[in-house]
Amino acid sequence: MPESYYQLMEKIQAVDFVLVDLTLYLDTHPDDLEAIKQFNQKAYESKQLKAEFENQFGPLLQYGLSYSNYPWNWKDAPWPWQV
């Protein structure tokens, strides 16, 4: 694979790691508006990077596509696996 494959994959992994970390933080701090803004910005960045990757190298699994309202609404039921 070309070097650009690995560089773009590393960027995606770094942004998605931030999304996981922010998700855990926001589960216990649902009123932190700045963290929600950062989550939403990183979710947008993840989507853009993945679209770029998929255009160049093929499909990826998606994570971080959903934005959050205020307060953090991930904790609201039903969760996808409960429907």
C-alpha cells in the first residue's frame, strides 16, 4: 500500500481515539458544553477523513457520525441495540 494509506489511516485512528475518550468523559459530564463542541468537531473531522479514505482506498466502518445536542444525549434511551 502507498504511504498515504498509512498516513490517512493514522489520522483517522487518532481522531476516533479522541471520540472514544470524549464519549467516556461526556457520559459522566453531560453538561460540559465545551466537550460537546469538541466531540461534534471531531465527529465532523472523522467523517471527512473517512470520506477521503473511502474515495481513495475503499470502504471503512463508521464511528463518530452522530452529533450530540446539549446536554449530552448519548445516555438517552433507547440505545440502538434496544430497538
